[in-house]
Amino acid sequence: MPTEVVMPQMGESITEGTITKWLKKPGDSVQRDEPLFEISTDKVDAEIPSPAAGTLEEIKVAEGSTVQVNTVVCTISEGAASGAAAPAAAKVETPAAAPVEAAAPSAAATPAAPAGPGTEVVMPQMGESITEGTITKWLKKVGDTVQRDEPIFEISTDKVDAEIPSPIAGTLTEIKVSEGQTVTVNTVVAVIGGAAGKAAPAAAAPAPAAAAPVAAAAPAASVTAGEHVRSSPLVRKIAKENKVDLTQVPGTGGAGRITKSDILAHVEGGAKPSAAPVAAVAPAAAAPAAAKPSAAQPMPGELVPLSKMRGIIAQRMVESKRTSPHVHTVFKVDMTRIVKLREKEKNKYEQRNGVKLTYMPFITRAAIVALKKHPIVNASMQGDAILYNKSINIGVAVALDWGLIVPVIKQTEEKNFLGITRSIIDLADRARNKKLAPDEVSGGTFTLTNSGIFGEQFGTPIILQPQVGILGIGGLNKEAEVITDKDGQESIAIRSIQRFTLGFDHRIVDGADAGKFMTDFKAYLENWSEDIG
């Protein structure tokens, strides 16, 4: 019987989805968890992986069609693509469809010894947004004695490669997941018998978390050979099929990680190995090449229907203008102090933390501090009442080639500067690669939108309902300013100036509230004293 592939439900409130692109055609061989088609919903655009290995037999729903969740969209006849290659490709590239299950170890794996009572070792969660990991190497075999905190296997995730220590001392009695397999967090991957047999299964998770920064801080250690370059199993599969040496592919992901877009751009563009060192030094320059050519530009006079995302954006913008009486106030902020700090620290910061130092974390932190002081700007309207939100959930608008999406950083009041930096980069990267989960684009209480990157001085953004405030970020430019010193003497100096626009809902937020919020926001940036980590 062929496997029926259905339109997945991407969130509780999602009832339908639109197939925007088929990545395979009938007769093509597909691996389990290999991206099969792309969908667009009210919440996210995402690539949907195949639930089985085999051959795409029939496509039942054409591109551009919108269907209800659980509608059968295609069928896969199993068997044709099964075999040793399947486990190697078992890497879910999107938070969708069926969960990945831990398959039994292959015949090449070390046979499991009879397992008595023991401690279960699970796939650890290496970060808030990490949902799975790939076991790249077992450092112990069944029957080996292990000490507590001794590394027993290596994993690779979307963020880090790391060695995972044993939660207890004892004997490795069973290996449940073979090398090359990808499983969800908290999946049992091994059993250790002997000492401390009653330890809680989750005990493995805290220890690996401490190992993550170590792995991230020393990326050079993982680039000793092509197979150890930071990449996902899918990237390595594509490289193997196209006979590409991954050491010659510049990575634009975190800590130089090679993304799916990087390897596809390299394969399609026929990049020469000699160009790799230059691109590796400046990964930002490689980013445009990573994107596939966009669809053909419409011809003058051509009538082009709205895409699913464009239609949703249009609907929500009109609803917001009808709902909220918008008022905007613009403040000019002297960013010279922060510009100098960033120029001084950006190289050391990236070496120390594995992420680039941009201006967005500074702006986000200043907004969080101001929102704590003025919770009315972080509130929302519910009927005839005002809801003062418990958490400060910051939405960061990300411009895409095909529209706009606003992923949300949850509970920002609990994050430090580095945590904010990593969250912004992670969500923006996954938004552009269609890897966001529905709950990552909902629940926002305040939004930031950076249209200044396109050169504008300032804009007047539309509020994202049911929020009551949105902060527009203008361009950063050098301007001549009148400076007054402590003795009252005036002089003219060149300063780095940026304009910020607060759009607010006048039903709830008065002009005085908005002015106080912006005054505190401005003061925090101009007198920056926070440790950036």
C-alpha cells in the first residue's frame, strides 16, 4: 500500500494550507524526511518533509491550491528508495509533519546487549529552539565501562556540534540509535547499567547544555576534515550526491555552519574551490548567492494574483487601521556611543560568542527596559478592558523575498544581551529558510521593524493586532549636531544619528505615555552602560 501524505496542521488554529511549490515530481525517488513540498499558511511558510522513503507516485493537489488540513496531497510507494542511505538523510529541515522516530540501529551498528534495569540516556535539548539532534559518532561500544561525565557520543544540531557526557558511571548495555540517525530531543538513545540505575532519564539534559558553549567557542576543532564541517545530515547528503568537498563551501550559518542554501548555491553555481577562502572570510558577501533566483518579474500591464502570504498581510493591515486609531511620534537618538562600542568590540564579540554584533540587540534591549517602566505600551485591548501582559514578547519583522513575517522572541525580560542577540539571528535565519514553527510567529506583545536598512530616515509602521505599539527603526547616518558641554559652551560635532518612530494605539496609549516611553528608550541608548557579554 502506498503511503498517503497529508496537508499537515501547523498549529491549533490552522485549518488549511496552500501548496506553493512541489520540490519533487512523480517518479522521483525521495528519502524519509527529505523536503517534499512547500506550503503557506496563516502563520508560516514551511518545507514539508516526506514521512517515508520511496518513489513519489502521484501528486493529488496542484501548486497554488488551498486545501484543508489532513487532505491527502500525494502518495509515495515505499521500497524504491529504502536502504542504507535512508538513515543518513533522516534530518527534518522544518518544524512540520510527522515527528521523527528513533529507528532501530542498522546491521552495522554494535548489537545491543541484553538490557537489565539501567539509566536511559536521552537526546539532550541544546537550546530553546532545538527540537532534534543527529548522532554523528559513538565514542563507546556496548559492554564498555563509562565514568560519570565521560563523553559517550557526539551529536550535531542546527546550532552546535558537541560531545555528550554520561549522566552516571556504569556499563553501556544498549545502543538504541545508530550513527547518522536524527531523532527528536528526549528520545532514548542508549541505556547504561550498573551504578545509579534509578537516576531520572532527564538527568542527561543539564550536563550537555554546559557543553554547548564550549563547542561553539571552538569551531576550528570541528573543521579538521570534510565530514566534520558544521553542517546538517541533509547538507552532507547533497554534498555526497554531487561529489562536493564541504571544506570548499563557505558557510553562512552560525559559527560558519553550512546551510542547505549554501550547498545548493555551490552546486548550482559551480563555485570554484579557490574562491572559498575569500568567501569564508566574509560570509555576509556569500549570502546573496545562497538565495535561488526569484520568480520572473511581472511584465508591465500583467495582472498577478496575490500570493497567500500577500493576501493575509493585506487583510491584517486593513483590519489594523480600522481597529486602532494610529498615532506616531518620532524621536532622534544619538547613537555615537553605541557605534563606537560596536566598532571596538565586534570582532572580539564574534570570536567569543560565535555570532555577529549588530545594532538590533542594543535597540531591543533599550525597548525592553522602556517597556518594563511603561507596561501600558506592552498591553493589549480585550473587549472593553486592558490586558497588561505578563511577559515582554518582542516581535522582530523580517523582510522576505515573498512577503513579511514577524517571528517572536518570548519572555525577553529574562534574557541578557547575548541571549537577545542569538534569538534575533536564529529567528531571522529560520524565517528566511522557512523553518519557523507556528508558535514562533504568535504571542507577540510589542514589535520592532527595521525599515532603515533600505535608507529611509523614518517610517510610520502599522500596529500588529492585538498589540498597541510598534517601533519603527530608521536609518543610521552621520549628522552635524550642536553639542553643549557641562559649562554650557556650544560646539558643532559630527554624530551618528538614528530616528525611531513609535506607532501607538490612541485608545489605550496617550501621547504622554508614548513620550515617556520614548524618552526612557532614548536615554538608555545614549547612555549605554550594559555589559554586552
